[in-house]
Amino acid sequence: MQINLTFRNMEPSEALREYVEGKLSRVKKYVEEPVDAHLVLRVEKFRHIAEVSVNANGIRINGAEETDDMYSAVDMVMDKVEAQFRKFKDKPRRRKLSDGDRSLAVSMNVLSASDLDEDREPRVIRTEQFLAKPMDLDEAIMQLGLSKNEFLAFTNSRTRRLNVLYRRQDGNYGLIEPLE
């Protein structure tokens, strides 16, 4: 974690620096490295102001608080930042559907034909994730007919299992379904 701490209109204190670093370490449980944190601690007359900007994995969280005590200002602003990271981390979980309507999330790996040399092992070039919507076979055929894709992964609404519908070279469709 890279921490940039700036003191304005006040004397730098090693105790306050360690206190801020301890509070910032709570953010590590929500994001992976690298974390870049910029803090500005300043005093204006009787107000103690703590401003924080944290960059982690492309996420930027900002916060500012002012009180009559610098330690409480740091506490309050770090609570705000931690709450924002917690909200960001929990966001995908809140969007899940109930078990009856849950779609299967499918991960698709695409290999490039130029990477399939005889002397090299094939490797995953790109990974895509999408929801396999529940639908019946007729609707899946219609969806694939309207799209330019070569295949469609969907959840069969009758069996509640993942199926793959694909275009054949003769113009017909093929269906891949798992054994029960």
C-alpha cells in the first residue's frame, strides 16, 4: 500500500501518521493490491479536516470530514471510505435473483487459431461472462436467428439446465444438452 500523507497548518506527528496507517489497513480486506492512498490533514482555525482519496484496482473513493479533533476526523472519514468499499464489493451480491429464477452465469473462453501452433500449448486469450437466460427451445432458436452469433448458451426453462444451441453449416440448428 502506497500512502501519501500531507500535513497542512499543523506539525507532523509520528503518532498521527501511525494511526492513519492503521486505519487505512482496514481497506485492504476489500481490495487487492496495489492501493494508492492520498491523505491531507489540515487545521483551519478550530476545525480539523481530514481528506482522503484512495485508488485501488481502478476504483477511486474520496471522502472528507471536519470536526474539532483530528483523530475523530480521521475515524469518521475512514469509516465513510470503508463503507463505500464495502458497498462496492457487495454490490454484485445484491443483484442475485431468487433460486427459482436464477440464471446460470457462463464463462466462455475463446482461443485464437493463430495461437494453436504445434510446439506451443493453447492458452486462454479472452474470457467473457454472461447470464444464460431461462427460455424455452423455440425462443432460443428465435434469439439465435436474430443474432449474428454462431451459438447461444441458455437455461432451458423446462429442465432448468444449461443448454447450448448452435448453427450448423447446413443452415439447421444443433442443441447440446447435458445428461441427467
